[in-house]
Amino acid sequence: MPSAQPRPSRIAINAQKVSTSQSYHAAGSSRYVFNLLRELRNQTPPEEIVAYLNDAHVPGELAERERFLVRQTKWPTHIPSVRIVWEQIVLPHQLKRDGVTLFHGAINALPIAWTGPSVATILDLTFLLMPQAFNRRNRAYLRWMVRHTARRADRIITISDATRRDVVHLLGVDPERVTRVHCGVDERFKPMRGTAVLDAFRRKQGLPDRFILYLGTIEPRKNLIRLIDAYLSLRRDGHTDMPLILAGGSGWRNDDISKRIADAGPQSGVFQVGYVPEEDLALWYNAADLFTYVSEYEGFGLPPLEALACGTPVVASNCSSIPEVVGNAAVLVDPTDVGSIADGMRHVLHDRALHAHLSAAGPERASNFTWKRMADETLAIYRNVKRAT
């Protein structure tokens, strides 16, 4: 009588941060987990993947299929305090009941009660490096949890070499346990210059032919007050009459940004347009003449990479992870210096040869980053942990 086939390994991924909301919750961390799950689902590896999703609608791209299972909590885990309770108390029991053989804490956290093999992604250490950007209670929890995670995980994934260095130096983790796995960029982010679709989008949004764009969460660590001041100095000195458009959902402690825009007045040329739906992102990047992203700290930096893929010239910070993402395909500036930001913007706006060079270099640079590669490298880490255990 033939022997029974062994049951495949079952890998669980905590995907509570995947969000379909029209807010900043659907930004970077959500997109990282979503794209990891989507690519693993598309590849149908021999391992079973179990995605623990929240109580929101499950996107069609993450629907169950062979060897890709979905477990949807009824808890309102979009509320941070509820998510923490669910992760620490409910999730360990579910992992045991589901026969999970490896757990991936995809956003900085592991359940204390889980004693099986584990992988954790630490996206960034902003709460350690820029504590002023977090409220006290949130900062205290993040510090405690990330240190527990760094001690407990069999392997740690970071999404940039810069964050890998931070994890090693700030958390004292053995470098052998930390692997960098870059994020990717969707194929839909590509140049669309001169298309009827882009013209129709500009008309619909009431956009001029040329404007400067920031796209990301509206929050202090994105350094938007310095960006606004740099832009206003260019406008005041007659270097540009293009508007500066700030697009993105409102994050925490953004009152000072709103006040700076209000103080500048309605004739300043600075406008906020709010949250941008996922399906419109490529249109916004393509419609812009220049993309600016002068954040003081990033774990990776998806928006500048997506702008590069669309062939839009980029002015970005010269610190943290951003230089390793944009390479030589962007103009880098000191985000702490308003004059440096203004000079970088002015250089691209006035030097049309540089503008054309950056437009051509961006898609080539972005082609080095794919979500499939990210999923492949992550799957290899899962397998190495299983062999070691």
C-alpha cells in the first residue's frame, strides 16, 4: 500500500495591515504586504500560504485558491489597540489550530506566545530615529515590540540596506540574521506622455499642463514644511509659476503642515488634493513635470520609485534608503536644508537637458525592482528557516 504524501509546509502571514480604505492606512506598509501575498498566490509554491486578513473586503487578487488560504478576522483590527490585542491573544491560538509551521510577522511584530519558527519584516525604525513623529504611547509599544521581535525572530527581513544597518546597529542584531529584500514597482507604473488618457485626467482634475507633485502621507516626517518653504522661495524669486500639489491621505500630527499652507495664502500656488485612489497613482505621476520627495527618513520609499518608473524627474532626499532606491536617476538634496531643496528643484525645472535625461533614466532604474523578485527572495528565506529548524 503506498505511503501517504506528507502534508505541505504551512506558512502564515499576518496581513492585518492590508487596507482597502481611502486613507493613509492604504499606504506603504499595506502595499508591501498586499504585493507579497499577491505574488506568492500567483506563484502557487509547494508550501501552503495562509493570509490572516482583517475584517474589510478581501480584494479579488487575494481570493483563496489552491495552496493559498485566507483567514479573515471579525475583529476591527484597523483600530491599533484592537489589532495589538488580536495579534497577541487571538492569533497564536489560530496559528496552532491551523497547523502553521512557520509564521511571518510582516510589519515589525510577533506574537509573544508563538514559539514556532518565525520570520519578521522590520520596515523601518522611524519611532527610534524620529521619536517626535509619534505619540508617546504608540512609540513606547513600538520600541518594546520591535526589540522583542528582533530577539525572537529566526530571520529578519528589511526592505533596504539602510534599514538593515539600522536594525544591526540600533537593535544589536547579528548581521547574519538580517536579510535585505527590496520592494518592487507594479508594471502599471510606466510613461504615458502625450496620451489621450492623460489629457482627459488633467481635464477631470483641473490640472495645468505643468505642476510639481508630492505624493505620500501628509505627516511631519515627510518634511513637507521645508518642501513648501523651498517651493515658495522659488516662486518668490520668479523661478517657477507652476503650482505645488500635495497629494495623499492625512496622517498623524499634520496640523502644522495645514497651517503653513493656510499662512501662505490662496495665491501661494500650494494645494492639497487629499487621498489618491490606487488606480489613479500612475496618472498623477505621469501628469506631473517634477516629483519631489524630501522625507527625512524612509524604510524604502515607494513613491519616488514609482515616479521614476513613470519617467517623471525626481528630486529626493540624500539620506536613509532613498539613494539606494533612486540611484543616479534622480537629483538628491539635503532634506534638512531649504536652500538645497530649492536648488535641486530649480536645477531640474530650468535645465531641460537634465529633465530629459532623468525622464529617460527613471524607467531603466525602476526596472531593477519587481514584486516577483521580492516574493522569490522572501520565499527563499522561509525555506532556509525551515531547513535550519
